[in-house]
Amino acid sequence: MLARTNSWIATSAGEPRGYIDTPTLRELWFHTGTACNLKCPFCLEGSKPGDDRLQLMTLADVKPFIDEAVELGVENFSFTGGEPFVAREFHRILDYALQFRPCLVLTNGTRPLLQRMAQIEPLCDAPHPLRFRISIDYPDRERHELGRGEGTFEESFEALQQLHAKGFEVSIARQWEADEDTDQVEAEFQKHLRAVGLPESIRLVSFPDFLPPGSQAEVPEITENCMTEHHTAESRAQFMCAFSRMVVKQDGKLGVYACTLVDDDPDYNLGATLRESLRPRVMLRHHRCFSCFKHGASCSEI
């Protein structure tokens, strides 16, 4: 954790910056690493094959955090990447986490997952349920594959089919655009779901473009006044940083970040343990914080 400048607590105009306190830890995320089998130009993590900006997690890495989170009363474990199934020990990590709490996995649902289905299937019988959220950016095959590569549209739907047939709960993560006809987009997804024999009721989780890591987007700064004028105590409690943390591995060291969207800024590394990470106020300085402020964007399902 680095020493922070005054910009952490004040806007460029010198106003007190908006912040979130974290009274309890309800959800713990693990970033399994930025290595991925795909190289999507819009990836908010900049993931690609062999990437090691954030390093691959092992069971030995995550076990102490899972144990500490359980002591703190965590309700859910979630995993993101990169592509989690690129991590060799990922099925062992899931097996351990599922002994204690439900788990959610964010995945592209392509070859790394499909090739490890034999390792995934036994997790149906774990003490707690395992859910999968598969990224299918657009209901238009050509547009989806323009970013993710040829054949990925069918692979992701195949993963949805197989996981659903084995009894796992599944959902879809899609790209949201400000000028879209949301009803039409969702109807197109439902048409694809019907075509492969899946329920139309499968949840669609929409995300705006968060931009690649290190981007400096021009967004309004969030002040303390913004958080009271435009938000209530109830809505502030829905910010991910109000109830969750994310563990990452960088340069061989494990750190706890404020949420899933800010790991490209070391100021959001809040400590080496979960207890330590819950003490500081989370200042809403990152440009992605504005997406949460304006749209309520959240990776969480709790």
C-alpha cells in the first residue's frame, strides 16, 4: 500500500471527495490473474495470452484469505480474470471455497472452460452452490466475434448449455450501450437462448465500457455533497466497495483492493489482510467509480 497524495481525499477543485465506508465484508472476490486465452481490445483488465500484470492464483495463495473471510462472516466468494480456467489450480480453489460459501465465476466460456468440464462436474455435489456468468457481449454473432475471435460465440453458448444441463446456475454478462434499445437487445438474446433449448429467464447482466487499464477518462469528480445529494444511505450501501473486496497477486505479493474495477491504481490496495483492508475509507477517485455513481454498475450478485 502506497502513501497517497492529497488528490486521494480532495477533488481538483479542493472539495472533499466522495467516499464509502465498509462496515462488514459480505463478498470476497479473487482476481485469478490477467492471463487469458483471448485478447479482447476492450478488456477492462487488458488481459491476453501470457499476460502477468496480475499473476495467476494458486490454492496456497487464496486459502488464507478464504479462511479469514469466513471468520469475518463473508456470504459469497467470486472469481474473475483474465480467464479463471487458465489457472491450473482453479478447480482446486473452487473445491476449497465451496466447502464454506456459495461461489460465482466470471468466465468467457470458451475452450479453457470446455476442456475442463470433467473437473467442474464434481463441484455440483459441493456443500454450497456454484454459479457461472459467461461473457457474451452482443446477441449478434459477428459483432461478438469481432472482439473475441472466430468460434467464440458458439463456444460460449455451448458452455451455457453444458453447465445448465449439469445443474449449475448460469447467467450472461453483456455490453451495454447508452443509445441501445434494451428491450430489443434482450429479445435477441432470448431468441438465441430458445434456439439452444435454454430458458429465456436466464439473467442478463449489463455493463458499460469501463475502458482498458490505465485509461484516464474525462468524468465528473464525485464530492461528498454528490454522495448525499444524489444518493441515500440505502443506495450508498449498494456500492461494491461498501461490502466487498478483491484479492490480487502482483509482483509476487498478495494485496486486497477496494473492488473489482480499480486494480490498475495502487492507491486502491488497502492492505495485506482483509481486516486491514476494511479500515480505510474508499475514496471515489477512479474514473470507473463514476459508472457506479451514475449507473449503479456492479459485478456483484448479492
